[in-house]
Amino acid sequence: MNLENKIEAILFFKNEPVSFVELQKLVGASKEEIREAISKLQNEYANRGIVLMSDGEALSFGTHPEVSDLVEKIQKEELSRDLGKAGLETLAIVLYKNPVSRREIDHIRGVNSGFILRNLLIRGLVERGESIAGERSFSYKPTLKLLEYLGITKIEELPEYENAFAKLENFVKTTEQDNES
């Protein structure tokens, strides 16, 4: 498989910005090879609904600017819907275990949470922060807007916070031990 396909697969799988340094490590290519592959990919995606976006340090998929009206319409429809069980479940994990990585959320829920996290980010209920030590992805934490909606001034005011936090930590440790066995 060529380098462009590998980069494309990584971006699709991660579903979040990936640094050039991380891409180099993951695919074992030089900085120049990565930049050349990205340039080819950007040309391939130039006239599609999806584009490759870069800030010079990281790369991610995004929607083409020409479909912004359509995306805005879809986004408004999404925001008008209820969060649903998956959204509430993910939100609870972020509230009680913040900061938390997407990998940890996926592990606790047992499914990919990328779409749900994107939805919560768009709604302004969670925010993405710096990566957690030992993690290569972003961390997620509740926003002040969310705390305001909940009518609390700090996380510790959540119902059963200490008890729920301890149970969540115990669950994570137990499943990690089971995975190591």
C-alpha cells in the first residue's frame, strides 16, 4: 500500500487532527515524503466534498468550503435533536473522568465515540484540550457552558461525584487487567 493510502487510512481512523510528527512515526517516512504524499492527497481531494486541512503542524479531514451551506443545514438539524443515549453516556464519561482521551472513552463505552464527541464539541458541551501524558490524542473535558446548563459551578458538585468517579476508575483498572491477562 502506498504512503498516500496509509495517511488517508490514519486520518479516517483517528477522526481528529494528526501531527506530522505522529504521521512520520506511524508510517516510517521522512518529513519530506509525508509532505509530498499530503500534497498528492490534497490534489486528489481538491474537487471532492472532503478536503485535507492543515495548519502546518497537523492534518485532518474537513468538508470542502463549497458545501458549507449544506453542512450548515445538516449541523442545524443535528443541534435541534436530542443528544440520545450515546451522547448522554459519552457526556457522563467526560464529566466524571475529565480530562479523558477518546481512546479511554471508546474503551469504557466499547464503541467508537468519534462522531458523538464531534457532536458534543459542535454543541459546545465539551472542549478538546492538550493530550494526556502518555497519550497521542487530545483530551476532552466539559465546558463552562455545560456546567451552567447543569446548574453547578464545579465538577465536584455533580451527583454522587466521589462515588461515581471511584467506580469508573475501578472499572477502567479491572478491564485493563482483564486485557493484560
